[in-house]
Amino acid sequence: MYGATGQSVGVKLWQAVPYSLDKDMGMKTFTWCFKGANNTSRGEWNAYYTNGDQRYFTTPELNGSSSTRATVSVREVFVDTSAAD
């Protein structure tokens, strides 16, 4: 993280819907990933909207505040679609 000391980050998942407003799929707050380089935070989203299969993340909150300017670096993102099968 650059620009602030981290304790938590709010991550919001969006579903891009062509020719319409993107759908908010909810926000999760992650804390464990700030406890050391080998710690991992995990989140699960179960929402789905029709007419769009592209998804993206935003980070609207850092340490519970939406007015902080900082950069969050993510090493890996895994997507498990086995629940959809």
C-alpha cells in the first residue's frame, strides 16, 4: 500500500452491463492481509445479474474512510466458479 498505513480495505465487486449502468455486487472489508506479507484475505460474492459477464473491482474505502488517497497493491486474484456449476 502506498500513501497510507493500512488496517482495512473495502473492496467492491461490479458487474459490467453493456449499454446500461454497471451493477453493484456488494462490498467486503478485508483486514487479515495487512497483518504480514504471508497473510491472505478472502471474500466471496454470490450475486449475479443478467446481460453482462465482465466483472471488476474498486477500492472505495481504506481504513473505513472513503476520502483517503492511497494505492493498494494486489499480488493475485483467484476466481472459483465451481459454485456456478
